[in-house]
Amino acid sequence: MLERPRLLFLINEDFYFWSHRLDLARAARDSGFEVLVATRVCDHGQRIQDEGFRLLPIRFRRGTQNPLRELAAIAELVRIYRRERPDIVHHVALKHVLYGSLAARLSGIPAMVNAFTGLGYVFIASGPWTRLLRSSVSGLLRWALAVPNCRVIFQNREDLEHLVESGIVKRDRSVIIRGAGVDLSRFVALPEATGELVIVLAARMLWDKGIGEFVKAARLLKESGARARYVLVGMLDEANPANISKSQLLGWEEEGVIEWWGHREDMPQILASAHIVVLPSYREGLPKVLLEAAACGRPIVSTDVPGCREIVKHGHNGFLVAPRDCFALAKAIGELIGDPALRTRMGARGRDMVVSEFSSEKVARETIALYRTLLRNRS
């Protein structure tokens, strides 16, 4: 009996693997792969193992800036790769793409997939320190990704073009696979709940998710008499430079402008209770929450930036507004608050779009086909 090819995921946190890559890992397992998951373990380790995946805990953390710790993180990955000898590695998000690719080259891994989930803080922030960091990261990425049997996955065309034009990746080694997909059996379209309208923004609590603009828009709408509840759903992310403090969130809540529900795992129920879903982010790869919202038949208000405009077609299944513009954001939300029929039409169109373009089955099928191509090319 032939051995199963060994697929190793490198991903930042166990909760992120569970929320964004579980469907793909299950599909790979069912297609004959042995699946290993290297991640920082917090709350989901047992669940990952119960799925039949081998769990490889790592100490590597986001947000560290100590050069010795960064080198130690790469060394830890080299040890894991040399010990486990995966046939193919799949790195997810910028820092893991960089460190994992360096470790894979040093370890002689025969096939590599690198998935950018967005260009992140390094590529969207400004300032002299960030420019220096971006230049250093770009140079390292060019070397790390310059191997023949490597493919780079982008979630949208604009990110792909940016890194190709920057000379960081080769066009013939780049592919677009649109997000993590949506489980259409879990995220289903239901009629709106009765009672007061609920406007939901679900994301990590980061300034660059547009949370400050959402709070300002909520104030404007409340002052205009638009009756609704404005809800933030998501966890703190203290490792991110754009983190919003817990005291700030509690201050807004005490003021009465928003409600903060914290981290939640019952997103189908959250979205079923919502009437409008909002994400005024400054830039995205392909935000899963907007795919889930559309799958649930909810109209969306988002920003006209890469990633978000992949999902939201202005005037069709939602509205796109300029980033950092709380007045335009408030106006778009207000229009949907005042027009139940428009919410219903836009929600139905969003559901149709996800069914045809963004199902988890489609994403898994495309990604596993990519794995098999790389495995055939190993020699």
C-alpha cells in the first residue's frame, strides 16, 4: 500500500486554523493526505487532534520584535520540518509565509504552498520604520519564494499584481484561490429576525478594520434618530500594532454607542440575528466574515478596497464606501436601515454569489488540485 502524502499546515493560532482552514484540511484528509498542523496551541488543540490530524505545537508568536526570538522561531521550524519530512507544506499569512519558506528551503522540503491572506500591516502602514521593515521583508520574501516547486496563493487579483510588480513573486508561480470558502450547510439564508435592527461588525478589534469609523457612524445614526443596535463581535489582538485596547471598547460600551460581544464561535447564529453586516476595513485579502454574511442572506456595507470589493458589488448585494469616511458609512447603513425590501433583495443576491463562487467545496477542490500538481513536480 502506498504511503499517504504528508501535508503540513503552518498557521499562526489554533483558533484560526479551526475557523479558516478546517474545511480544507478535512477535504485533504478525505482525499488521501496525512495532515499535520503546526500552530500555537491555545484552546483548540484537542479538537484538532479529534479530527485525526497530527498536532505539532510551536512556541512561535506574532508580534515579537526581538531578533534572537525571530531566529529561534525559524530554527524551531527547521527542526520540525527536518523531523517530520512533509511532502508538501502550506504556509498561511505573511509572517508564516516568510519564516516557513526560509525553513523549508533550509530543510529541503520538496513542495511548498504559500497563502497570503492579505498584505497586512507591513504593506499598508506608512512611516519611515515601516518602509524600512517593508524593504527588508520584501528582500527576504524574494529569496524565500524563489524555488521552482512553489506556488503562491492570493485571494484577490490586486494583491497578486502588487507583489508581482514589486518583483517579490513570479507570475507563473502565482494563483488566485478566493478565500477559505464557506460551508453552505452551516451558513444558510434565513428571514430577518423581528425586533430592533442589529448592525454587526465582526472582526479582530483592530483600528485598521475600520472600527473607529463604525463607532463614529453609529453615533451619527443615533443622533439622527435611526433606531438600531450597533454590535462589535471579535477578540482583542494585542500582538498587532493596530490593536484596540479593552478599556477603549468598554468605554464605548459604557457610552452606549456600541455593544461589544467579544470573541464568538457561533457565527451562523450571530449572522442570523443581524440585519446588516458591516466591515469598513482599510484593506483585506478576502474577508471570510463577509462571505459568511452573504451566505446568510445579509446585505453588506464595506469599503471600496482590495479584498472587500471582491465580495461586495456596489448596489447589488451591498454598498461600498470610501475607507476612513464615517459620514459615507453612516449614510449607507442608514439607507439599509430604512428600506427592508432593499435589505431582502441584496441579501438574496449575496447568497446566490457565494453559492456560485465561494463555497468551501470549490476552494478545497482547487487547492488540492494544486497540491497534486506540486507533488507530481517534486523530481
